[in-house]
Amino acid sequence: MIFNHNRHKSFHNRHKSKKVVSIVHSIVSIVVRKNHASPPRPGGYREMWRIAAPLILSMGAFTIMQFCDRVMLSRYNSVSIQAAIPAGVLAHTLICLFQAIAGYSGTFTAHYFGAKRPDQCVHSTVQGLWLALAAYPLILLLLPVGVWILSISDHAPGVFAEELSYFRILMVTGIVVPLNAAVGGYFIGTGRTRINLLASVIGCLLNIGLNAVMIFGLLGFPEMGIRGAAYATALSSLVTFIIQMILFLRAGAVRNYVSAKNDPAARRAHAAWRIWRPDLPLLKRILRFGTPSGIQLFMDLGSFTLFIMLTGRMGDVEQAASNIAFSINHLAFAPLLGFGMAASTVVGQHQGARNTPAAERAGGTALRMGLIYMTLIGITFIFFPREYFVLFNPRDATFTPEELLGIGRQMLIMATVWGFFDSISLILCGALKGAGDTRFVMIYMGIGGWLFFVPGSLALVWLGYGILALWYWLALYVCLFAIGVWVRWHRGHWKHIRLIHHDPPPFSG
């Protein structure tokens, strides 16, 4: 009797154990199916955030680097901070055309990645590197042009001398900018943006350290002031390129390309060489779509550079407030570039895969994410302007902090307002470029920037209006430009553009 009772109890316990195991197994199966059987919705938040987060952090690291650069220069002396922004913006303006063209190879990479053609992803990047190298003589030829522009800006003699030093160093070392854009475009286009983040963080940390020792002359370095800041920028950019190039090679890009060609072992060495040769048909196609993108960026930055030059005629406190406010606004602007790059990449991948609804969804997703970010950063601009401006207060300034803040507070309010419209412009322009609609963006920028914004700015200066009037005019232009970009995106002309040939052509290398 006792034996039968124990047998029954043992059977009951085993049954309960099996039931518990079955329940646990069911729960685990549901979780696994939820996590692995449900991939991110194409063009949705999970997919966009996976691409965008490292890019935003990369741009954030770059922003912090520039922020520290400007803070150190402002603490060095007031002349350096007045010179750094005009000269730096001018150098970037003259280089950006080549940066955008070489970097547009990354858009081709995104399309080929979506089309599941990894061989062409690698080959597109190599063509971007060739375009970057070809740009260097042209960058050097633009150096006298930039010197002439600075000379007619009518800045104070001390500021002009510092501008020349900063500008010349950035231009001579400018080849690194398009090289970084080309090799970085491979990792962005294939969605491996964590590599961009790694290289950017290392480069930015190096830049901050070099800025401290080279500007102020620490650790045995000579005190170089603004020249030290320029050298630090050049060296850190070179390190960033070297890291990305090494990872590009070690990531198996060349090996994957050779394997994808299914070459016999005896021909693999030859195939590995062919990948590095210029491909004229592909180069022409990158130039066809990338040149309008570069011209648009050049005109955009060119109009903004002219605006910066005009503010240099306004007086010490006005120029300092404007330059500092732009430096603060860069905190918002640079991460928005990350959203724009992510939109360009994801839209390009889905267009390459011929999934236009997902591409359209991706553009809207990136825009909503960017607007949320701008809301958060705008709150700090409105409620904490003093905390921002205190960081930049020059030690040898001829004006008081209150005078600086009085103008700067209004500038940050305007920067908050136009920041929402700037989010639309940056993100949807990135999405349009990712789809190949670069010609519209170029033409629209030319009309808006150089037939509306620039003439209006010149007229305001000629009529004797002050710095705040110029800022209000800039805000109006940003808002109107954003409306046009939004309309273009929603009309959907970009949906019918075919950036790549989907029938694999014979390798032309």
C-alpha cells in the first residue's frame, strides 16, 4: 500500500516537472520566435536606428571635438576664435565638392548592397578612392582662390593673419577629407556604421588631446595657437582614414570580391589586382549622380560662408556672438547630418532592392526621429543660453559677458526655430540623394541659396541692418528651403530613378 502510494506520488511529481518544463519551453519558443522570426520592419524605427545610432554618435564625437577646439581657441585669445570659424568654413566649402563626389560612391554601395551584389559594393568604393586622389591637385589650385576671398572680407589685420595660417594648413592637408568620405562610404552603404563610429571616436579623442598640447604648448610641444589647432585636425583626420582603410582591407572586402567572382585559384591574384583599377563606366555614373550632389553642397556651404564673412564686418561683440552661436548650433546640426546619412543609406538600400514603399517609410522614419532630437536640443538652447556662452567667454575680450549674452540669447532662439526646418532639409535631402534625385537638390539649392538668400543678405548689409537682421533672414531662408524639399519628397519623383543597373553587367575592370 505504501509502495503504491509512493509510486503514485513519484509519477505525479514527474508529471508536474514535465508540465513545468513544457511551459518554460513554450515561453522560450515564443521569445525566440519574437526576436528572431520577426526581423525589423523595412524602413521602420529598428532598422533606421541600427544604421543611424553609430552615425549620430560619430557626428556627435565630431561635434564635441570641434566644440572643444573652439573652446580652447577662445580661451587662447579672442582673435583665434574669430579667425577659426570663417577660415574653417571656407576651407570646408572649397573641399566639400570633392568630398561629396568621392563619398557618393557610398550611395552606389548602398544600392548594390540592397541588390545583393557585394562585388560591386567593393568596386564602387575603390572608384571613390580614385576620385578622391584625382581631386588633390584641384584642391591645391583652389588655395589662392581662398586666400583672395579672405583678403576681400575686410576683417581686422590680426584676424586676417590668423585666418590665413589656419586656412592654408587645412587646404594643404585637405586630401584626407575626400579619402575619408570614400572609404567611410563603404561601411555606411553596407550598414556597418559601427566601424565609422570606432574610427571617428579614436580620431576625435586624438584631436582633442593634440589641440591641448599644440595650441597651448604642453608636453614639450611649441605653443602654436591656431596653427596647432589646424595641425591637430589634419593629423586626427589622417588617423581616422588609416583606421578605416585598414578595416576595409581586413574586413575581407577584397577576399569577398574575389570569391564572389568564383575565379579559379590560378586567376585570383589577377582578379585581386583588377579590383584596384579604374572602371570608366562606373566612374562616369558616380560622377553623373555625385557631381550634382557635390555642387549642391558647395553652393550651400558657399552661401553660408559668405554669410559668415558678412558677419565679420559687424563689430567685435556681434562677430563673436555670431561665431559662438554658430558653434553652439553645431551641436544640433552635426547629429542631424547623422540622421541624413542614415536616411540616404537606408533609402538607397531599399531602392537597390526595388522596395520603394520601404524606402519611402525610411525617409519618414528618419525625419520623425530627427524632429524628436531637435526638440530636446532646442529646449536646452532656450532655457540654458548662459551656460553655453560661458564656455566660450574669451579671456581678453573687449566686451562683457552680458553684452555677448544679450545678442547670443536671441540667436539661439532663432537657431531653435530654424532647427526644426533644418531637420526637414537635412534629412529629406539625404533621402533624396540616396534615391539618386541629386539634380533637383542642386537646382533648388542654386535658386534658393544664390538667387534669394545671398542677394538678400548683401542687401541687408548695404542698407545698414545689424547682425540680428541677418540672422532673421537666414531663419526665413531655412524655413522656405525646407518646405520645397518636403514637397519634392512627397511628390515622389525620386521613386522612378534607377541609380544602378540591376542586370549584372560583365566586370569592366
